[in-house]
Amino acid sequence: MNLETILPKNGMLFDEIELDPIFCKPKIMPLKSMTLVKLEKLQRQMEEKLEKTKDKGSEVGDLLNDASRETKVDVWKADVGL
């Protein structure tokens, strides 16, 4: 079988390929990254610790003020009763 190629005498010969969009399953992106969530958690923990130390700090400060009023420090003694 002998096939003869026919080419146009004027114009260009080209083949069109239609590209159709291929839809894939949508991916759900988190609103916050894991790093940001960890940083916020650490920040909350530090704020809680700060609140606890503020509460304890006022109690310790009161105790130290009371202790300094009651005791007199003698430089010649090694045991100071704080």
C-alpha cells in the first residue's frame, strides 16, 4: 500500500492539540502553621509562669520585709537567721 503525502501549496500545516484542565482534589490549608501554634503555646505557658511568679513574688517580698524588720544582722556571726 503506497500512501501519497499531500502538502498544501500555500499556508502552514499544523496540528492543534486542545489542552483540557485537569482538576485535582483540593487541599485544605491550615489557617495557622504548626510553628505558629507551638510559639503561641509557649507564649501562653510563659505568661502563666509569669503570673505565678508575680503572685509568689509578692508573698516572698512580704516575707523578706517582715524578716528584715525582725532580725538584726551581726557581722561577727556566721549564722544570720534569715
